[in-house]
Amino acid sequence: MRIVGLTGGIGSGKSTVAEMFRALGISVYDSDVEARNLMTSSAQVKEAIVELLGEASYEDGNLNRTFVASKVFAEPVLLKALNRIVHPAVREHFAHWVTKQEGPYVIQETALIFENGMQDQYDHIILVSAPYEIRLERVMRRDQAIKEQVLERMRNQLEDDKKKDLSHFIIDNLDLENTRRQVIKLHETLANQAN
């Protein structure tokens, strides 16, 4: 079974594209969702996060996302340290998840493939792309965030131009109908290559 990475900068529309692949019957692993689950369910991960960021990282056993985000997005060193805790746990969980899937290929939706040097773990990588200003606007609206908060998060990600050179396929996500057509065409290509 082929493993396809689905990536793109914050606000590019990765989740929208992932839903389109799901609608075509493809299993999609949402790394952000699973990372949050592991940060709450894995005793080992929780212990390491508390050691890194302190007891305020959790409230009533649940991750205090606001506190954690305020710490790590302001301190790149802490963000790297948090990623060193969470990413191996997600990789292990994903590998186990893959063994239970069927189909010509599976997709792992994850924002930081290139930033974390993980590109060699995939048979193909799809980049979801959208102009910077549109992405900024989408995230501000979605997260009810101010511009500076979003820009801080964007600065932790590689620019699309650099990702385009490293990706096998690019989906331009500006218009939903056009995006859907690109997804269907790409699905046919990936399914044919897997057979």
C-alpha cells in the first residue's frame, strides 16, 4: 500500500482536500487531531510535556492548548522540543494505523513534512497551495485570531515556493469546484500507480 503525504501551510485548505479524498473512499490520517489525542491519552507524552512546559500544560487532565501555544509559538526552541516529544508518538501511531487500512493508498495529512525532514517516509507528497494573503485571511477568520498571532505561526512553516520544488503533486486551492476536479484527477493517478 502506498503512503501519500498531504501537506500545505496553515490556511491552505489541507483539511478541505483531505475531506475530498475521504469522499472518494481513501483513508486519511489527520496528524493534528491524532497528535492532540496522544497529548491527552498517552501517559508518556503527557509526562514529557509537563516536564518541558510545566503543570499548567494540563487542566483537569486535558491539554491546555492556549497555554501550550502561547509558550511554544513564542519560543522556537520550545516548539522544537515539543515536536521531538509528539512527532515520534504520532509516527508510531500512524504506522500502526496503516496496517489496519485497505485501499490502493492512504494519506497522512500533516503540516510539517519538509520542516521535519520527513519527505523520505512517503511514496508521494501532495502540496495544497493558496496565496499567502488568502491563507492569512482564512486562518484569522477560522481561529478568531489577530493577524500577528497567525503570522507567528506562519513563520514556523516553510514557504510554499520551497515546498513546491519538493512535492510530487500540487493542488491549487482557490475555488472549491476546481479543487475537487484536481483531487479526482489526482486520485485516479494515484490509484492507477498503486495497481
